[in-house]
Amino acid sequence: MTPISVNAVHTHRFRFSQADVEEFARVTGDNNPLHLDAEYAAQTPFKRPIIHGMLGASIFTKVLGTEFPGYGSVYLKQTLEFLRPMFVDTDYEAVFTVISINSDKHTADIQGELKDLQTGKVTTRGIATLMHREKIQ
């Protein structure tokens, strides 16, 4: 197992479907029409339904828990900023960068940014603190 280091970068491309949004609404109980009703959303500044911010941010836990640093990671903390709306059937890229490591505690702070690949703009940003005994040294 190769340990991660400061400035290491990992990317992950993804997209969400309307079915994903509907399933997230079902599981969480967040049935805000802004996410589910095109007619309602058309009357908002977004003009169409947007993805739940936390559904978009769920990419953080997917990638950090399964890819980078991966299995065995323990989430300790997460900050999030929702900068722009996210939409279904749109290609996004998550970019994760290790910004600091505490070798004594086997923890790392990892910045994550979700970027809309069509516009190049960041939609969501945050910093996760993770512990991983084998990969953070």
C-alpha cells in the first residue's frame, strides 16, 4: 500500500440522473419541489430542478471511502460550501488534493472540489479530515 502525500491529487468523473435525485429524496425525506418538480423549479432563479446539495456532496464520501485514500478510511470531519447549483445529466469532476498530513495521528486534510465540466466552474467545495492507519503516515 502506497501512503498518500501532501499535494497528491485524485480525480473522479460522475453524473447524477433524475432517478438518483428521486431515490435520494425518498431515502432522506427531502421532497422539496425545487429538486423534483420542473414546473415549480421553472419559477425559481435556477429555471429547472437542481440536485440536492448533499447528493452532490455524497461524492466526497464515495471517493474518499473507496478510492482515495480508500477502504479503511475513517471520516472525522467535513466542511462544505455550496457555490453553484448542480443539475441532472450533467458531467462533473471531483478533484481531491491532500493539503496536510498529521503522521502521529494518521490523519490528513483533503480538499475536494466538484467542477461542472461544461462550464469549468466549481459547484461545491470542502475539506475532509480522514484517518487511515496504512495510507496516512
